[in-house]
Amino acid sequence: MAKKGLMEQDLSKLDVAKLHPLSPEVISRQATINIGTIGHVAHGKSTVVKAISGVQTVRFKNELERNITIKLGYANAKIYKCEDDKCPRPMCYKAYGSGKEDSPACDVPGFENSKMKLMRHVSFVDCPKMTLTDNQYLELYMLKHGN
């Protein structure tokens, strides 16, 4: 009997040649990691999330007009490593968008008034990522968020 969340597999009937990264047999056994991006306005947080997941986290009218993320955005992606010797690093890593809501990459707006939202909604994040441009210093309020 399969564990909760894992697709049951009968090795005598499993055709390994038909498996691919998006096969249910493969996806159900993938590790889950939650990544969150946080940073100042226009430092590329939404761009990073879109590059990984293919999901545009800027969705609301006022966000689209101003081209900034105001509300927390979530996107899901499956990331795989090609084990073939023909896939050198870093091209051996491939990301596929996923409709399954189990491992969101979270685009967190970098606004002072979002501090409580941030603490409440990203408690699941395993791997926070702060985005800074190479010519700017860490903003004082961003240091406050870390405490």
C-alpha cells in the first residue's frame, strides 16, 4: 500500500522507458522545498519567480498599472536535474510550471506595511532569498524585517 500522497507503484508493471519528469509516479516522490523572495521595489523578485515557474505573480489591476507586486504572489514549479553526461551544469537543471499547489515559490512584496502579512503568510518558507541589485545597499527597513 502506498504512503499518503505517493502514487502506488507495482514494479512488475512499471515501464521505466515511459517515465518522464512530469509522470505522476515521479512527481509524487519529489522533495518539496519552499522558496521566498523578498527585497525592495523593482529588484526583480517577480522576475525570478516567473523565470523559475513561468507564473506571472503581478495579477491585479493596480499592480499591473504600477508594474509592482502589492499582494503576496505564489507560484508552483517542479525543478529537475538531468543526470545525462550531455547536460553540463548549470543547464542540467530544468524547471517546469506546476498547477499542483504543494511547493509554492512566494513573491513577497518589499513594503513596510506588509510586515505582518509577510510573517503570517511565509512561515512555510524553507529557503528565503533576498534580492538586491548590485549597486544598492540593504535598506534599513529590510534589516528590520529580518529581526
